[in-house]
Amino acid sequence: MIPFLIVALPWYALCTARNGMAFLVDFFWKHNVGRFLTANVLQHGQPFWFYIPIALAALLPWTPLAAVAAVRKFPARPAAAVPACLGSAWC
């Protein structure tokens, strides 16, 4: 947190001093909170599923490793390992 404050706080202070409170309102409220709450704020919203492949591509070096780790952590159990009473609960 301290490195963030050392680097970012002077920049935000200078931008606010130069542009006034309009900078804080426009930058923080419109571009951050507004984009999170509604897609129509900047008239270029995407459907909710648009960001799933974007996030996977952004994390690409680790995405295949996460899939391998998930398969190793939760291996598929053979059908004989499932208790018969569990299967009868669905009938």
C-alpha cells in the first residue's frame, strides 16, 4: 500500500490541483464506479461474458497451468466409487 501511495498519490494530487474536483468526479466516479455499475456510461458496454475470454487471455501464461492443477486436484472418480444411495437420491 505504501509504494502505491508514494507513486500514485502525488500524481492524483497534481491532476486534482490542475483540473479541480472535476477530475476526481470524472475519473473515479464515471470511469471506475460508473463502468462497474452499468455498461451504458461510456456507450461501449459489452455483455457480461465478454470479459471471461479477455481475463483468460490476460492470464495466459498461467491459464493452462491452472487447468492442469484443477484436474490434478479434482480427478474424475470412476462410477463404481459413487455410492449407490447417492444415485438413488436423484430418482
